[in-house]
Amino acid sequence: MGMSALCHSFVDVVRKSSPELQLTLFDHGLGCRPGSLRIRVEKVQVTLCGAVGGARLYRKENLHTARMWAKAGALSRLNGLIRAIDGCGAIMDASAGDSFCDIYGDPRFRSIVIPKQIAAMRSRPLLLLPQTYGPFQKRRNARVAREAILGAAEVWARDEHSLGVLTDLLDCEFDPSIHRCGVDMAFGLPATKPHPSHIGELVSWLEPQQNPVGFNVSGLVWNHGRDLEERWGFRASYRRLVVDALSWLLENTSSRVLLVPHVLAPPGAAESDLQAAQELLTRLPPAQAAPDRIRIVPNTLNEQELKWIIGQCNWFCGTRMHSTIAGLSSGVPTASIVYSDKAAGVFDQCGQREHIIDPRQCDNEEALSRLVQSFEARDQAKSSLGHALVRVRKILEAQSESIVRFALRHARP
């Protein structure tokens, strides 16, 4: 849902400002084909073109294969992905918002950096949309990332923290006229109310008098329970923290709790937030897990509908970065249980740094105490967040205008 939020936010900005621009979206499908996106209640026509990582080098959509074709001179155009790239006036690259790093492993890093390399090989003007840069655990990856960034015509960081990482990475090559600070594009994602038939009994749960609370559990973190210390340096147990936090909410408040999956991976996949939420319910005492107190939001809703759902909560806690951005951008007091530093800059922008709970820095008892404090301070957080969002929205507006100008400047006639 986070990647969908970035995509739809970007398309919405372009559609409203310059509907004449033709957009090609690189996805995980096969070949190039006509497609459409639903934004609010409208359909926006686009071209879809497959561009995928992985080891299936025989696929013409494979990024590794396309990079080899990009070096083949006139023969390059035999590859459909290269033809699609050559047909673009400019390339805009969001790196999934927070994936331009190597903490998710080298295969993921390569799939993020190769599109930038191909754009440079094909002399396509490249704009790096607002995103996080790093961390890079390997020096070689940092060097490769630096080269890719220096090949871009314009580079946006999504917060001051990310800009600081970018500044350190580029060192003397940093240029404030090119390397700029903005906000995550998902702050501009429209929120769309789901049809009542799509959410069933949850319609009544979302009334303000029900004091609904939202909670996102990350399948990525939940399913790495035993190696969290080695992988991310956790001191606290994520599973225990989430179970204890929900037990506290269900025992000490009258709030109804909505579990909000934000990554809808296939059944059995380690990334699945839905599976993590389902397993979580089995770990709660039966009285607390009763369906009149806690429910999982249907996995049939899109990112705009999920943002609307989150926007009805009087407090929200998420681990997935863009689930928390949905909360913050809706003015909902929001906490985040983190596994890296990527949330720091976004929460700082919104004046909500104290609502970050970092299991790498504290044990379970302290982490739970901080979550409870965040919930109890939700009224003050709502006020401070409202003031901060005035500034954030001004930055978003100026950033959007600049990005559209870049697109228009390089658009093919």
C-alpha cells in the first residue's frame, strides 16, 4: 500500500496540474500495455510497462537483462523495456519511498539502483522523487548509490534527516540547487471513503463516539521474531511488545481496535501484514480478542480507502512507514514502532519525534510504557500535529509544482 500511495499521489499531482502529460508506470507486469488508475472516483489512463528484478534473466522485463541491452548500441531497441525508457522525456524514480538502502539485502538494493543506472546509460533526465537515502551497510553499495545519485538531474529527500544522509554521502559533490528537501508524496494522497458494503459492520465502529484506535503490525518484523537482534539490533521482542500494547488498550480503554494490514503479500509470505494480524489475534486472551472489540480491516480496500479508515481513528500506531504517514497526514495522533532510522525525519517534520518507539534502544517494559504515554498524550499530539501540517502542506505544494515543471521541461512533443 505504501508504494501504491506514492504512485497515486504522484499521478494525482500530475493529472491536476498537467493532464496533457502522458505517463508510463513501470510495474511488475508483463510487457507494455494500456492501463488505468482509480484516483478518488476518476479513472486516469496510463501506460504500464513491466520492469522487475530477480534471477529470471530470460524475461525481457528483467532489469538485469535490460541493463545489458542498454549497452548494446543500436540493438538496444530490440528490448521492449529499453524502448519504453527511450520513449520517455524524463524518468521519475521514488525507490519505493524508503528502499534506496541495503538493509533489505543486496538483491533488493540492486533492483532499486538498476533503473537509475539504465536512465543514465540511455541519457534520460532522471529526477529522484522525495525519498529516504540509506542506510548503506556496505561501502561498495554506498559507492554505487552515490554514483547513481550523481547521475540524476534533480534529487529530493523527503525530510531533513534524509537530506543529511544525502549530504554526507555526496560530500563535496552536494549541490543545494539540485539536491533538495521536501516531504513524502503520500502526504498528498487523497482519502476515499469506502462503500459501506465493503467494510460491513466496521461502519458503526468508525463513529467518533466509539473512540476507534488503529494498529498496523508489520509482517516483515513479526516474522523475523528470533533474528531481530542480529538483523536490526533489537533489545525488545516485537511480538511481545505488540501483544502487550493491544492487551493494555483492550483492558484499560473502551476503544475498539482496528488492525490495519498495509502490505498485502500472498498467503504464507513473510511480508504479509494480514497473516501477522491473524496470528496476533490468536495470542490475545479470548475475552480481549472478541470480535466486538478488535477486528482486522478487510484486505480488499485500496490505499486511498485505507487512508480514510486510518483518518477516522483517534490514535494510530504503525510499523509500516506509509501506514504512519497516512495517520500523520490525516491529522491523527500517530506513534511508530520502528526498526530503522527512516521514520525519524518524517516524525520530526510533524513535531512528533517523541511518538517514535525504538525497540533497538529500549527493552519491552520501556517500549510499552512509551506506547502508553503516546496514547495518553493523543490530545496534545493532535494539536501540535495540526500546527505542523500547515507547514508540511506548504512544502508539499511547492515541491509538487517544481516536480511538474521538471516533467514539462523534458516532456516529449
